[in-house]
Amino acid sequence: MRETCVPSGVNLKDTGFGYTLSLIDGKYKMIIIYWLSEKKVMRHNELKRSIGSISFKTLSMMLKELEADELIIRKEYPQIPPKVEYSLSERGLSLLPMLNLMCEWGEQNRLTGCQ
């Protein structure tokens, strides 16, 4: 049996679990990571269209946070009009097994869960 990842008496933010949550916390970060894993490279407006319910400002903020946490790569092309593309970094790609587990869990439980 596995030890708990948040031992008794330890502050959640001081654990690996807390650190991971701090990187993917928020309504849209995992959705952005999902879309970038599917499409490989996307521009801002393409991400916005894919997500649908996100505002321009919120998407910009989420992308800046994901870039600061080194989960995505922002590549800017020096042209007029400006062209910026986003993709997952190696660090971001390392989250995909966790995303896949979440998908599997959801498929197994969405129809049998509380209704």
C-alpha cells in the first residue's frame, strides 16, 4: 500500500501534491494542456475557439502562468501582423500520463457515479 502524499501535520502546499496542484490549478489550465496535447501547436485565437467559454483576458493570463511555470512554450514570429504559437514543453508533456489517467477515470465513472 502506498504512503499518503500529504502526511499528517504537513502543510499541503509543502508537498509534491500541493506543488502539482499549484501548477494546474484553475478552471482552464488542464483544458489548455489537453488542447495543446491534441493539436501540438496552437495560436491564441485557435485555443479560444477550442475552449469556447474562456475570455480573451483569462486565456492570456492562463497562458502567461503556464509559460512562467515552464509547462508551455511561447514562440513569437517577427512579422506583421504578429504571429505567436503555443506548444507543450517537455515539462508540460510529462503531465500527459496524469491527464490520460483522469480521462480513463472519468470514462469509467461518469455513467456509474452519483446521479
